[in-house]
Amino acid sequence: MGNGVNALKRFTGRHSAGIVVLAATMTMTMSGCSLTGGGTDAGSEVSSLKVMYYDERSFYDQFGTVYSALHPNVELTVVSNQNYSNKPVADPEAELQSFIERENPDVLMLSSDQLSNMAKDGKLLDLDPMLAEKDYHAETLIPGLLDYLKSFGDGKVYGLSPTFYSQALFYNKDLFAKYGIPLPQDKMTWEQLFELARRFPTDGPKDKRVYGLGLGYGVDAYQLGSMIGTAQNLTMFNPANGQITADTPSWKRIFQTAIDGLKSGALYMEDPNNMSGTSTYEDFLLRDPFVAGKLAMRLDGTYLMDQINEGRSRLEDKSKVVQNWDLVTVPVDPQNPEGSVSMNVGQIFAVNAKSANADAAKEFVRYITSEEYARVTSKLHSNGFPVRTTYLKDEENHNFKAFYALKPNTPKPFQDYDDIPQAFYMRFSTLAQQELKNAYDGKQSVDAALAAVQTKGKAALMEEQAKDKANGGGASAQGGEAGGAASSAEASTGAR
């Protein structure tokens, strides 16, 4: 215990943001609890561990302070993989590999693309043996996580993430009861969600009336349609053959649904330019109509839970804050009702195959994805949810399963996305937004809007490709997005 106390003194002075997590961990440790992958004995040999992360401070705030307190004989070194020079890098992947070769970190923080590439090149250790160990308790990981990670490693797990990010559909039980409307269900389609929202009244002043559904800031026809299409694994262009795929039956149906929903009066959309009326903190909290009990349903993540809890703790009149709420899953693709594109993992940690400290590196990855680490950090939503289902709950027994009941969609390769110039994405988004606004305003049909998007989009792509070629091909972007419509680069590259 002495080593743990010394570690507490050593690290809290330097990394104050981690004190809350560390104090909780130390309380548990000193009370005699045993940790999975716990601290090293006082007499153990000192070992070193080099970790690649954004920067040293954020690493200690997130992981290092706790880990060092429990492993006082492990000397941590953090090497930053960030480019602080603001100079463009011609080949980021080559630059990363050069950095890894030069610094030789034991633990690597990687993106899914980097994980896939390095696994194929044999540069990472297979973590499947660790997952199979009985005391790792892989069965309490969120469903679908390992299958998702295996998709980057040809059926093997080469990296693990301690957190995931997700959305759910929040709903106000009291409003549903007041208007006699059936409660929402898991795995609804977008059409069913809009139908449910339209059952709420649409009359009354904007600042006092009830709304059926909230979708966030400044959502227009293009953004809403893109959101629905992304959930259904659709894209508006195919980088493999340079074709724009906007003028299809599926996109026509989706954008008509979006426009009908926006015109129904059932949807609440915050105007980001209208920030008046927030002279007090109470006004700020109650600006959100769901927090204020005026919105029946809202798609959101941990931020909304934090706002509700903040309202309950800070407002004198607790009745002003939504009292009776719960969760169901986000709307799904009817052709893939078990999957979701709203769910993503956080940082992925892997072990360098060249590591001279492979056991210590695997121990680090084991701990930050363990049940004990999840227990300690389960209430700190700012960094996402822990990947252990055991601690995904709150005191009021809200249906937290809605955040992880749907499996993250297994991505398809990002083939040929680097052949599309970066400048094209913004041009495409702008022209698609304008054409669909014209459809919303009744100036043209949805069919005409999407035909124009396809024709103009193809011309824009050809023009930007010509510019890129003239510039030596240096302006392309890996996995860029055309607004939200093409944000499912991990999804289908065709249209249906």
C-alpha cells in the first residue's frame, strides 16, 4: 500500500485532472480490494513502458495517473504522434510508420485504418490469447465489439478500445402519457419515428408548445436526409468508379421522408444563431426543450444526460426539469435492424510486435479495458462509455442497453476514397444543400433536385479531379465526407 500512496502523491501534483478517478481507485485499493491486472509488488523489478498518445498531459488525465498508482514499478513514457508544426504532410501513413520505427513505442494508439494496415503488415501482436483468459471476462464486453475489431484484423483482434460513443432515443414518458400516445420501441425505422412524432400537437407559441422530436442545430432537408441515408449505409457517390449515386429510388424516398418530416411541424430544431434569452444559468439549462419537459423525443448521447442531471442539481424548482424519461435504440435500417452507424469505439490501443516489453504492454491494454477500470470511470461520460456492460447503468435504472444493444456496423474497405479530391466534398455538400432546399421550398420536385445533384456533382468531381491532377495529385483526402450523405464511407459504396 505504501507504494500506492507514494504514487498518489507523485502524480496528483502533476496531473490534477485525474485526481477524482485516482482517489476512487486508491480508496478501493487501500480497502483491500483486488484489481484485475492489479499493482506490481513492492519488490518487483522496475520495468519501462513507452506509449504513443496525443500528448503526455491528456494521457495522464485519461489513463496514466490511475495506472501508475496501481503499477508503481512501471516507468511510463509518453511519445506524442501529433504534428505540431502545422505543415502539411504529403503521406501521413508513411510519416506515422517512420515515427513508430524511430520511437519504437510499446503501446500504440491507432485509428481503425491504421490498425488494419499494421495488422496486415504483421506489425501488431494478436490479442486473442489475452481475450481468451478466464479472468479477462470478455463476455461482459459490449455485444459486437470484438466482431467489429476483428473486421480490421482478418478475423483476429489486434487492438482494443476502453470506451465507445453512441446515441439513443431519449423520450419523455410523461408527455406520452398526457397525450395517450404509445411509447417508442427499440429498432424503429425513421418512418415510424416521424409518424410517432406527428401524433403530438403542433399548435401554440414556439417557446411554449410541445414538440414531437428534436434533431439538433440547424437541420435542413439535406442534413436530415443524409442522416437517414447514413443509417441505411447509403452514399451519394462511389469513389471506386467516380460515379455520383444521388438519383436513386432509395435517396428519393429518404429525402421525401425528410422533407415531409420537416414540414409536419412536429420537429424541433434549435437555431444556432438565436442565443438570446440566456442571461442566467437556469435560462441556459432550460433552453433545451427536452430538459425543460417540452420535447417528447430526442436523439442524443451522454451530453443530454449530463444536462438533465445538471438541471436537477442546480435548479431550485426541480419541477421545471424533465422527471420521467427513458431510452430506446436509435432508428435502424430495416434491412439491417441489428446494426448502427451511430456507435463508434474510442481510441484503439494495440501492442507493437517489436516491443521489448510486450508483457507490460499487454498488461496496460488489459487494465484500461478491464471491468475495474470501467467501474472507476463509469460516471465520467465526457470520455464516452466504458466497454464493459456491467457498469452501464444509473441509479434510476434507465434503459442504458439502448446505447449498446445495436452492434456497430462492420465497415467495408475505404477503397479508392483517397482518389477523390478534398475540395470536392465541400462543393458537393453546398450544391446538394441548395438543390434540396429548392425542393423543400416547392421550387422543384425531389426527383428534379436529385437529378441536378447527380449531374452537377459529376461535373464538380471531374473539375476537381482535373485540378488535382494538374497539381500533382496532392489534394486528395482519405475518407472525406460530402456533408452527412457520404459520411458512411465505411458503409455501402453502391446505391440501392
